[in-house]
Amino acid sequence: MLNSFFVTVHATAATVAFAAGIASVARGRFLAVYRAAVLLMAAALVPAVLVDWSVTDPVARGVFGGLVLLAGAVVVRAELAVRGRPARPGGPSEAYLRHLGFTLVALADGFLVVAVIRGGAPPWLVVVTAVSVVVAGHAAVGVAVRRIAVLPVRPRTGRDAVHPNG
């Protein structure tokens, strides 16, 4: 029963974090909700994993242990995203999108890996799922950066440079 409580809190917070993160991509409007949900998600994960640790099979232990470590990285990257929130007149920076994107990919990975494990899939399918989500997510973040990031203006050099005398 205790496990169900923590898993429910964790999953609900992760879902809210994912939705708030997606809604925050362009302007960062829901970053306070996103940050709180990420913290609650990570805080609920640890007891959710530990409550039934003694009866958890070795493969699931490895995966859940990895997810706990990943949750720590998600908390750090979420905080970095919040600190780099988009400025009002501009759009999101590349760093902001990469931090936010990392957390969104990690959350999606967690959703799918847990679903595959709970579905009784063999270990190789769990690994293939985890890697596939990371690869696809990394590509999606790259597309988002190219399409919507406000990149810093770099001074022109060489032939393209404008001379002060005209």
C-alpha cells in the first residue's frame, strides 16, 4: 500500500512536470509548476523504489537504481532551465532549451521504460526502449534548438566584417 502511494505521487508529479515543461518551452510560463513537480517527482521516487526493494527482481533494481540517479540529474537540469528562463522580449536560449529538453526526454524515457518493465518485457527490450527514447529525444531537442532558440549574435569577421570607415 505504501508503495502504491509513493508510485502514484511520483507518477502524477512526473506527468505534471512533463506537461508544464512542454508548456514552458517557448516562454517559460509554467516553470514554477514545472520546478515544483520535478522536485516532488524525485522526492517520491526514492521511497517508491525502496519500499519494495527486497522483492524487486535484479533487472528492475538496476533500472530503478538508474532512474533514481537520473531523477537527481533531472532536478539539477530543471533548476538550470528555470534559471535560464526566456527573457520577455526574446525567446528561449539554446542552453534553456537543452536543459528543459534533457528533463523532458528523461521523463518520457522514465514513462516508457517503466511501462515496458511493468508489461513484462524481456531485459533487451527495456534497454532498446530506453536507448530509442534518448536518441529520438536528443534529435527532437536539436530540431527545437535550430527552430526556436534565440542564438547569440556573433561578430562578423573576415570578408563579411563591416569596416568602420565604410
